Amino acid sequence: MKSSRYRPARRALPLVSAALAVTLTAAACSSSDSSNSSGGGSTDITVVHANSIDTIDPIQAEQAETDTVANVVYDPAVTYDSNNNIVGVLADKFTVAPDAKSVSITMKSGPTFHDGTSVTATDVKYTLDRDVAVGTGVASYLSDYASSTVDSPTTLTITLKDANAFFLGMLSKIYILNSKVVQAHAGTDHGQAWLQSHDAGSGPFTVGEQKSLNDITVNRYDKYWNYDKTRPTSMRILRVDQSATQAADLRAGTADVALKLSSADALAIGDTGNLKTAWINSGLSEYIFFNTNTGPTANPIVRQALQYAYDYEGGLEKVWNGKGALLDGPLPPTLSCEPKLGGYKQDLDKAKALLAGAGVSNLHLTMRYQPALAEFTQEATLFQSNLKQIGVTLDLVPITFSDYLASLSDTSKIPQVMLLGDVPRFPDTGIYLNYVYNSKSVGTNYSGFSNPQVDALLDKAKVTSDPAARCPLYEQAQKIIYDQAVAVNMYTYQQPVSHRADITGVVASPNANPITLSTLRIS
């Protein structure tokens, strides 16, 4: 879902920005032609992914492809742990002011960049200032940033334009740059051209050989402040678009980790021989969003009828092989503060009755979807069939993710009905609800939804520094969103990652989709 927000492999992520899909390039190289192929037991591994990496400049880390490399080459000040709590990475301590208008950070004293220089508060300030100056990518997370004051080599205070209790969490996508190195290559574009293919990070890996950005090797940095000798010695990160080719490379031993397999190919691999498959619950969920402003879908009764038409259990089982769970409401299940809303089940008689009661007949709708994913086509066809059973005609019209994102800037251009896969860009309920349902979030509000009560609740949460006090506000907002039938909340589904059996750490990450390569270890 992409834009300047996180999206999973240019699928809705995405925001994401989903984290949302563009048409896949038909042909990509196979790792089987590589002289760097890695057989079982090698500590030099090959990771195959889909879609193009256009830059490794971490300012574009809202794109899953860039983030695949950036999150092993760079470190943020803070991140989220497996319980969705904010924890320090380069930061030792951090405090949000009671009025949520500033953040104080104390840096750890040990971390160094790959050139051996210490990571300092000045580097944090430089990174924030540079991102805002460039104004693209992760800069969208810094819209409330005003300035930073460096108080000492290890301490700084970040001042915000407006109160924003979510700001600290969004720093988890701001990777800290070596200010001296980038300034030396700043040119006229704040170093974007240089950082497209060069490294100014402090992460566990350094950038090595590059045949192209779609065939790039990163090498373990043995002076890393949190060094672990069981990390791979090197990782070749290679673009292979086709799932069948990724699967073939795994079986041939020329790939060791496959990030973008179809469910069918992953099930065929399973846990056999030297290969294993992990089913990752990243929070990636399916929705059918309605334009809530214009046309027949502006009527909440019509939207509710369409919710009752979909075959939820059949879609999860037939399309995703049962690898997931039905959604209870608008929130992906990986996020907290979710009230018990009950969810929807298919009830065709109720759907027909709602339409009849609203005086709606001969309803003809158009749904946009992304045919690059076979699963999306299957879901679109299923919904079309379901609606036919209640007397509604649904036309299916393809759209690229980039065109969909462009439509979000004008509520009159938002698709009448849109099938979307979305992953939270941050494991934070407030950030997610604000991006998707606050009327002020033009460009990320998938339905153009506008409700003064919801806006007031989310605005109040944004200026409330106590996380526990924000939770009841989120729950109230979700109940209103659910009652307004903004979308068909379908299901969350697990993403398969197949890998060599002696590779461990293939686990869900709150900070990357579907996994972060920084957790991989060779057992």
C-alpha cells in the first residue's frame, strides 16, 4: 500500500505502505547461474526475493525491497521487540515528554560505523535533518519534526512542531547515517546518488560485491557492537521474481532462503530433506475497501450488505490453504487494543434483506484489484461470484498499486471497491488507525473515510503520552469504524519463507515483512 509509506514488496503495504502490489517484472535472473551458489552447511548464503531494488539509501526503507538490505546494513536509534514494545538499538535511553512535544535520547557509547568512527548524537541529528530536507520516503514519518539539539556527544533532544505520542515509534524506520561520510559525498542531492549503492551504516553487515542492486552481497561486520559469530558470513541478496524459480533454486541448492514463494510452492516444499518452511504471521491482512464518499458505497447499509456476501471461510481455505485466521474487525491481529467485535460471516439472506430494506436493486459495482498476484485474482473472482448470488453485478478491473496510491489524494477518484493486502508499517495501533482511518490522512486513508468522532478519538490519542491511556480511545474508534462497515475485513494470512534446514531465526519481525535478515543464524 506505496507513496511514502511502508509496503510489503510493493504490495499494499502498505502503507504498506504492507504492507500492496505492482505488476511483477516478467523475467528476472535465476540464482542457478551463480558462481556464489551455496550448498548445505555453507555460512555464505543466497537469499532470493521478488521485485526490483532501486536504491539502498535507507531514506527509501518504507519500500520492502530497499529495507531488505537497509535493515542489515544500518541501525535505527530504537526498534520494536517481539511484544511490540519500543526498545533501544543505538539508543540507550529515551523519554517522551509528558506533553508529547519532545523526545530525549541518550545514545549507547559502544556502537561504531563501518569505518570505525563512533555513532554520536550528531549523526542522529544529521540523519533527521537530511531526511526532512530530502522530503521523500521515510520523511513522511517526520512530518512533526521541528529540530534537534545536540546536548553532548551521546545526548540530544528532538523538538516537535505538534504533540505526537507516536513519533518515538516511527523512529524505528529512521536508519542512522554516518554524517561525515555522507557529507563528504553529499553533492547537490544530500548524498542520494552516492547512497544508492554505497554504505554509511553501523549495522551487522557491510555492503560488498554488487553485480547490480538486484544482485548485491553484504558481508558480516566482525566489529559490530552486537557481534554474533553464528550470523552468516555473507548474504547474497538476489532478485528472482517467479515463485516457481525460487522453489527450483532452493531444491537445487543455489538458494538458501526464499522470501516470496506462493502458498502452493511453499506447501510443496514443506519440511523435506534439507529444506524447511516457516509460516510467518506478519499481520499481512486482506481487505475490500469501499469508497465511503461517492456512489452507492457511500451508503453504510449497502456496505454492510456487501460484507455479509463474502465467503470468508471459503476464501481463507481455497485461496490461502487455510494458512491464516479470520479478522474480527479492522485491526490486523498482530496489533494490540483490539475490542471483541465479532467479525462477519457469510449470510446471503441477510445481505439481500439489507439491500431490499435500503431500496437498492440492480446494483452494479466495479472493483479494482492487482492481478500480478494469483491469490488476488482468485479472491476477486470469489467476491464477484458471491455478489452475483445476492443480485449484484461486480466488474473486475485491474489496477497497479502505484495508480491506486495516486487515487488516494482525491476522494472522488478512490476506487468504488478495492481489494487490498495491507501490513502495518509499524506494530503500533495508533499509527495504523491514524494512517488508514483519520480523515486528515490524505494519501493513506484507503476509503476516504471521514467520521468526526473517530478523528477526535485518534487526535486525542496522538497527544496522550501514556500508552495505557490511549488503548480505550483506540477501542472506541474501532467500534465506530466496524459499525460503519468501511471495509470487508477478510483475514490475515501467513507468508511462507522456505529455507535451508540449518538456518535458524526465520521468524516474524515487527519491523520488516515478512522477516528481517538480521535474525538469520547458521546452526
